[in-house]
Amino acid sequence: MDVISRFLAQLVDGALGMGYGVTSATILLSAGISPAAISGSIHTAETFAAGVSGYSHYKFGNVNKKLFKALVIPGVIGAFSVHYYLFSLEINQGITCVPS
């Protein structure tokens, strides 16, 4: 079931340019798989797909290196600071951040 749902989700994503996560989550939820497992598997697949896509763009020369260098450091700082903030909320105050 998992392979079929991934295939269908990728088919939708390829046709529309978006929708892999939503389509895959819907199919897997209807199959009875836990939301935590679905989230982890979707984010792992999207991380590798984004990495391959980025490498492909770099290989074909579609990357503005000046803009990349200007954005990479603020992007990394922002990602780590938000992660640290959300993690500290959970540890210090017992608040778990989940979508409602």
C-alpha cells in the first residue's frame, strides 16, 4: 500500500508541481498509518527530493551563486533559532507545539 500511495502522490506532484505531502498523507491516513509515521516519512522523502533537485539545478548552472551565498547564512540561523525556541518551550514550559 505504501509504494502505491507514494506512486500516486508523486504522479499528482509531477502533474501539478505540488501536492505530494497532502496526497500521500491522505492516502496513508485512510490506510490507518499513524500520523507521526506519516509525517516522518513524508518529510524524509521531501528532504531527499529537494536535495536532488537542488543538486540538479547546481549541475546545470541554474543557481545564482551570489544570491545563494547571501541567503544561506540567514536561512540557517533562522532555522536553528526557531528549532531552539520551539524545543525550549517544550522543555522549560511543557508546551508542545502541534498543529490544531
